[in-house]
Amino acid sequence: MPLLQNAVKLLTRPLPDVIDPRTHFVIDYLTAGAFLACAGMMWRVNKRAAIGSVICGASEIAVASLTTRPGSRPRPISFRTHGRIDLGLAAMTAMMPEFMGLEDAPQAKLFTAQAVVMTAVRELTNFEVEGAEHSFENIREQRQIA
């Protein structure tokens, strides 16, 4: 799967960063919702795939909800750091079938497709926006300087 992720990154690199932070968060929550909905649908068919889907969905929600949004109060994760974490979440998603022992199951395709989408969204997002760089850590540093 890292090969597929690298291919997606390579294909999206020359494209402009067209996704703004607000749209990125909407996509994050839609991705998490898709994971959780798929978990519900897969529960009777393949419990390991359903559990993997819950792990991916919950991780996506956790990171999105802990990230500072432009113009909002600071949260523990800056938007730039969120972009770095997104690559890790995409890699985790891509490896979930192997981790859960379902490489040959048809449900593994869900994780591959989601990892590709997550990588593409990350590569097409503008993480260098003003007002989203603050996190709790930055605020503590600023208070210590002042």
C-alpha cells in the first residue's frame, strides 16, 4: 500500500492546494462517518473488519476534533500538524487489513480506497493558512515569552 499512497502523492503534487481548512474538516468528518457506517454494515459479516473500521473512524474524529480551526479558539493540534498526522492516519488505514488479518477479505478494499482518498485530500489541502497555526503548545510558549 505505501506504493499506492506514493503514487497518489506523486499525481497530486503538481496540482494546486484547492481544499481550504473548512472543506478539509467536512471531508474528515465524512470520512469518519463512512468508516463508522461501514463498521455497522460489516459487523455481522466480518467483525475484525468492523473493528478496524471503528478504529480508523474514531481516530479520524479524534484528530479532527483536537485541531485548531482558522478563527476559532486554540486546540492541542495545529492545522499544520494535522496535515502531518493525516499522512499517518492514511498509512494506518492502509495497513489495517494486514494488522487485523483480513488481507484476502473483500472488506480490505474499503481500507485501501479510504487510504487513497485520505492521501489525496491531504495532498490537495492548503495547510499554510493564517489563523490555524496555533495550538496549546504555541500559546504556552507565547505566554512564557511575554
